[in-house]
Amino acid sequence: MRAAGKATTVTDGDSASGEPPDEAVPQRRAAKRDLALTLIEHLEADELPLSAVIDRIETVTTSPSLTREILDTAEKRGLIEREEGRIRVRRGGSFVRFEQQVVARDGEFTCQRCGAGLSTGHFISFETGELGPFGSDCVRKVVGRDD
């Protein structure tokens, strides 16, 4: 269990980093699922193409089986409705408060969404963990504020 106020950064395990894949570490898989569900809860768009929602989920995981699990869980919990390749996000009043939940840090980063090199990384802080780094444009796209 993490201490209050401390964010956990969740990343994909891959052979390049020497980490085992998500399927081999149930706690990491559950943490990623929870983080992606929190991201979906905070999307600011009412409706998106399935591909756009998957694009956002891929900032948390690139595992196809975990992506399916996230979408299925979101639908079961009533966070989304799926219809003909589109996702309707059920509004719960949640959105990312940029002044409070997005933290900019200087350093050498790679954007989790587009892969660009960054000198300033933007991280989204949720109760379930921290998501990022992103560039200034990508962080707005990830939460659905910009297309």
C-alpha cells in the first residue's frame, strides 16, 4: 500500500528494461487496470472513437489482453458504453484539474503518447497513481481536452 500523497508511476514491463511482462506480475497488472480506469473516468470528451480510447489506454499499457480487460471492466462498471466502434463516456463530474493534478518536471523524458523527447515532462496525478510523462500538447489530448 502506498503512503498518502505519494504517487506510483506505473510502466509496462518489457524485455529491454529487464522487467517481466504484466501478465507475470498480477499486482502491476491490477495497478495498471486501476490507473487506466481512473483515466477513463476523467476523460473530458462525451464520445470518442474506440481507437482514440485505446490510444489513451496505451499510455498505461500496450498489452492487448489488459486493454480488453480495461474496456470490459469500464463497461461493467458503467463508465462507458460501446456502440459500433464508438465509446460514450458516462459523465460522473470528474475531470483533470490541471492546476492541481498535472505536475511539470524538468529533465530528460520521452512522451508516453507520441514518443517525442522532452525537456519538461507533464505528469497526471491520480489517487491510483501517476501517469506520464507527456508533452504539453499530449497531456491535453490524453485527458480529452484537445482532439
